[in-house]
Amino acid sequence: MSDTEHETDSPAEPKLAGILTFPPEVVAALDEHCAVERLPRDRAICEIVAEYLRFKGYLRARPAYAQSSPQAEKPEGL
């Protein structure tokens, strides 16, 4: 198993780890967001990307993992 795979990940979930590179200021902002929202970085990135795609009209439904998340109910502007 590689460093980017987790035992709890579903085999149906596509993997993007290792292909994204962020500038240091984005990483710092993401780390702050994760600390405030108490989210792991991978989940925070997924939620941020999903919210952006929903905002742009490319994604219509909330991802299944977000249905029960208290953070999913918070309105956030982009």
C-alpha cells in the first residue's frame, strides 16, 4: 500500500493524492481552515472543491459524505 492510500478508502473512490501542488500561502490557509473546522486535510480539500463546483453549476447534489456533516449545513460564500 502506498503512502497516499488509506485502508478505509473505498476501491470505488478515485485517487488524486500526489498530483496536486499548492503554493505555501494556500497550504497555510488550508491548515488554518482544517484546524478551525476540525477536518482532515483531504476531506477539507474535497469539500472545498465540491462547494466550488456546486457554486459554478457543475455539481448539483451534495456528496454522500457531506449529507451528515454539520459543516455541510453551514452556508459559505466563495
